[in-house]
Amino acid sequence: VMALYVGPYLVVNFWLVAITWLQHTHYDLDHYGDEDFSFVKGAFSTVDRNWGWLLDILHHKITTTHVAHHVCERIPHYHGDRATAALRQAFPDLCHRY
């Protein structure tokens, strides 16, 4: 039971927490208090990270199109590239990628 349930459970949870932490943490990102925070500021306070083609395929490009996902979570993953390109063109100073 431990090998079939607990092992994979721990691996998947570690992976999800690691991706979430990396997409929302970078020294260039602004942090806002309750009075300064808004939806737009929060949406653009995330990071697009390129970890290569394999992880893009496995994660449906959520790591390279993460800012677009926060601006509008209803964008399907297959339109993420176009949405990200449009956001980078419209808001070049707000879109972070590493």
C-alpha cells in the first residue's frame, strides 16, 4: 500500500508544490500589501519559466504561459502561446519570463 499509494502521492504533491512555488516566486516580482493589491497586479506578479520542450508537452505549457493563465484562467492551453505573445506585446514591462 505504501509503495503504490503513498510514494506516488508524495512525488505528485512535491512536483505540484515545486511548480507553484517557482511560478509565483522570483526576486524581480513585486509583493503587494492589502491596500495596494489588485487583481491586475496579482495576475502580473507571476513568472513564465521555460523548462524545455518535454515539460512543456507534459504540462500543456502551463509553465511558459503562466502569466496569461493568471490574467484569464479560461484561456485553453492550446491558445496559451497566442495569449502570452499578445500580453508580452501589450504589456512588455509587466510580463516576467525566466
